[in-house]
Amino acid sequence: MTDNTHKKQMASKKAVIDARIAKATEERGVLILLKGNGKGKSSSAFGTMARTLGHGKKCAVIQFIKGRVETGEYKFFKDHPLVDWHIMGHGFTWETQDKQQDIAAAQKAWQLAEQLLQDDSYAMLVFDEMSYMFKYDYLQVAPVVKAITARPKHQHVIITGRTMALPLQEIADTISVVNDEKHAFRLGVKAQAGIEF
């Protein structure tokens, strides 16, 4: 390909992209769902939150399951003046083995989430591993959809978890799927600080 041909192709591509950018005029908060069996959903959410913090905007995190150990992301963000971090779970369900305790923790976490969804001082809310609450019937999805739909106009929400309830997918603005093609754990490599937690 000659330099001239390449330049024409890039100019044509730029025109298409510029036209798409020009059509995107609405400014509002978005609902992002990060789902799939692959590794990196929570990491993606916290990376996006870091962008929001970089712009000086207030954020909050509710972790619906994690609770066994202090994760690296918690240690990093816990003292940030613009982050409110809430670890509400007691660990993974196969570890707690106490359904009533898990349901109570989920409901307590949702009560806090509902309050945050009404607080317009937060630019972004991350509901980490919330999707499992619907999978295991610890929470009903309809009140969550209602609260997310009624949140302050500028507020962004990110929900992570392997599966997502269909009503959430129907109101989502962005859905990204993280696939699992290979994982070190299945090769016998144990979970490590800074990688898995």
C-alpha cells in the first residue's frame, strides 16, 4: 500500500468516525454492565472509576460478595477523599454456606445502594458482583431497575458479575462481555495478591 493510498483510507475512516461523534449529542449518566466468565470485570470497573476520580468527581463502591480479605483495589482506594467504599458481603456463597446470612447481607447492601442512587453528589457508583444477588434470588431485580432508572441524570452506574438479569440488560447503555479462554488457576497457579485480589 502506498503512502497516498493509506492517507486516503485514513481520511475516509476519519470522516465516518467524525460523523458518528457529531451525532452523539446527549450528555447523561450511563448504566454499564460488565459480565461474562472471564477475569477482569471488577478490574475494568475500578479502572473506569479511576478515570472519573481523575476528573475530580465523587464515587462510591459497594462490594456485594467480597469480604474474605482486603483486596488490592480496596487498599488503593480506601483513603481517597472522593471514594466511599463499602464491603457488604461475607465472602463467596460456597464459603459462607449460610443462605439467610447472605440474603440479609444482600438486603443491607441494597438499602445502602438505594440511598446512593438518590444522592446526586456521586458521579459514579460501582456495584461490584451485584449480579449474583439476582441469580441466587437474594434480591428482586424490579426495585433495582426502578431505582437505577430514577437516579440523578448525570450519575453513572457500573454493575459487575458473570451473569446479568435480563431487565438490567434491557435498560443498560453499555454491556461488555469478558470471556474466559484460559486461566492460570486451571494450570495449577494459586490466586495471588495483586492479580486475583
